[in-house]
Amino acid sequence: MIEMSQNREIAEAFAQGARAGTGSHFFIEGDAIYSYGHHFPIAVIKDRSSKIAYFNKEGYSTTTSIHKGYVERALEAEGFKLELKSTEELQEMIRKD
């Protein structure tokens, strides 16, 4: 598992393929990256070769908005297209694993 103190680095690691890692109230687990807990997935990548990331269109808190910004920029820098989904839709995608 990657241990990082910089949340920007966690977002970049996720975009580059990491499947585990933790930051400050921010973590990667499998195909998803979360803010503050499993209740708020920020993004899910099911098939990296498709270059599509499913990205949470909802807000939660100021810190979560910062986390989302890191993830959005990191994914776009790696060439991912973002497809917006609700929190519930992302949680359903994760449960199907």
C-alpha cells in the first residue's frame, strides 16, 4: 500500500493505476478513490484501457471539493475522459465488484 502525506500525490497515484493508498481523509481502495469514507467515492475506473473515469458530480464539503479537484486534474493529465455519475451510481458500480 502506498503511504503518502500529500493528497495531490494520492490523486496522481490513482490516475496512474495505484489500487491502494492513503492521505489525509482521502484514500484509494481498488477501482475507487474516496473522500472521508466509503460513503463518498470521488471516482471509479473500471477499465483503464478505455480511458474513462466515472466521476462524482455531487458535492459534500469544502475539503471534498479540494479532493475532487486533485482527482479531476490528475485524471485529465493522464488522458481520462470524465463521465459524471451520482454518488449512488458510483456506489452501485463498486458493489458489483
